[in-house]
Amino acid sequence: MSAVIDLTKTESYANPVAAEPAAKPAVALAPKLPTSRSRVPLIAAAAALVALAAGGYYARFVAPFESTDDAFVEADVTPIAPQVAGSVLRVAVSDNQAVEAGAVLFEIDPSDYQAKLDQARAELAAARGKSAQAAAQLSVDRAKVAQERASVTAADAEATRAQADYQRYLTVGIEGVSASQIDLAATQARASAAEVTAARDRQLAMEAQTTLDEADIQSARAEVLGAEALVHQAELNLSYTRVVAPVAGFVTHRGVQPGDYAQAGQPQLALVPKQLWIIANFKETQLTHMRPGQPAEISVDAYPQLKLRGHVDSIQSGAGARFSLFPPENASGNYVKVVQRVPVKIVLDEIPEALALGPGMSVIPEVRIR
């Protein structure tokens, strides 16, 4: 009898390892990703954080300030022109030189003005001599008036005596004196009376002469005052030949050279003072909270690292366009509204002397309005 062989068992016996069930491979578990619903709170929180940071930055660094790049350095540039004409004798300064107030800038040939001064002084001396002569003449004529008054007194006394003698002769009559003596006494009385009248006329004439002398004295004094004024003017003209700096500053735009003929009133150079300020043309919508006295920080284009401190001094009453050469005419049918610029004056608290900072240079002011 043939035996039946179980192949499954044979295989198990033949390869016992294969008979064991195979082990499952190890699989790494991936992290569970959040769903779209779980991302919404995170995105909202991040957006809120960014908005809060942006709002805080705006509230602290943007909203409290107003700034503009339409701003420039300004100063009272003084054109220097001589007050008298003449040939330039010497130029004492060079371009961009710093000068103090009263320093000589250039000189004009003083020869002509010195001669005019000498002539004016001579005329003054003549006028003073004439005044002294008039005063002396008045003293002489006043003495003559006193003399004529004495003559009137003597003539009046003589006339009184002659009239008394004539009356006595008339009283005595021809029994005591001769008719010729009576006639002689009458003649002497009339002559004495006439002498009194003549003496009084001479007195009146001398008094009138003293009045004329007083008028001559007034005229002579007026001539003296006029001559003194001419001397003073000549002295001023002579002093004007030395052109000096009215204020401390820097010499700019020098165009005068020795030997040039300078006309009176014609600028020969300009003087930029050390006192500077800023004119910032803000938009009218930026002026809502801007007030004089508010602090400002100024950045200079030429010196990016430089920060200047200042404060708002004043705000112009009117837009800059209104004061231009041709102000805009808005009463037309094609009107377009344009935001206007208003000049604001910012005064610098401190000006560095080591930097070349002058009128026309561009700056960016930032005014703290809150």
C-alpha cells in the first residue's frame, strides 16, 4: 500500500523558517497636519499682530510728525553797494571769506572827496568870519544908538535953555534988551528945537540899523549852519569811500576788482549773514495741527548724517502762489482744485560753523505736531 505524502508538511519540515509568518515592515508615522480650519486662528492672530505693530509704528513715528522735501535754507542776503562813485583803490576780501561787522570790504579813491571836504571847510570858515563880522557890526551900531540917545538928551536940554532965554527976553521986553537980542534968542530956540528933532531922527536911524544888523547876524548864522552841513556831508562822502560790512557773514558773489569804476548804488558783492533759517513749503492739509513753537528736526541733503534742531517760528498768512508774480485766477470755467503750499519759517536752534551751509540748499524738516 502506497503511502500518501502531505506536501504542506513536507515543505514545513524542509524549510522551517519559511513556515513562520513573515514579519510586517516597520512604517514611520508622519505628523498629523492641521486642517484648513485649524489654520484660520493662526493667520488671524498673525494679521492682528502685524496690524498692531504697524498701528503702533504709525502712531509713534508717523502720525505725530509732518514732513516735506520742499524746503530750503534761507538768510537775509545783503547786497553791498558803495554810496559814492569812484575808482576802486583796493579790495580787502576774497570770495567766501568770513568777515566781522565793520570790517573793510573795499576802498574807493578818496582824492576827490578829500578836496571837496577841504573846500567845504574853507566855506565854513568864511561863513563863520562873516557871522563874527555881523555880530561886531551890531555891537558898533548899538554903541552909536546909545551915543545918539545922549545927543538927543543934550539937544533937548539945549532947546529947553534956549526957549527959556527967549521967554525971559520977551518978558523983559525992549525996555531991558534990544530987539536984536530978542530975535537972536528966538532964533536960538528954534535952532535948538530943530537939533532935537535931528538928533531923534539919527537915533531912530541907528536903531533901524541895529535891526538890520540883527537880520544880518541871523543870515550869517544860517550860512554857517549850511556850511557846517556841507562839511558834514563831505565828511560822510569821504567816509563812504571805505565800504565796510554792516553785519558779520560770508563774502559771496564778489565782482569788484581794483581799478574798476564803481557806481553809487550798484552792488559789488553780497554778504551772507551767519543767521540762517528754513522755509518749508508744507501742503495746506499738513497745517491742521501745526503751531509756532513746535520742535523740528532738519535733515540736510548735503550732509545726510547731520541732524539740526529747530522750532516753528511762524506760518505765512496765505499760500505761496498768491504772492507769485502771476497769481492764479480761479474764476474760470475750467477750474481744477490743487492743494496749495504754505511757507513755514523754521528757526534753527544751533548752526554749526564748520559746515558750508547757505541759502538755497535743500533740507527736509520734520515737525512734531503732537
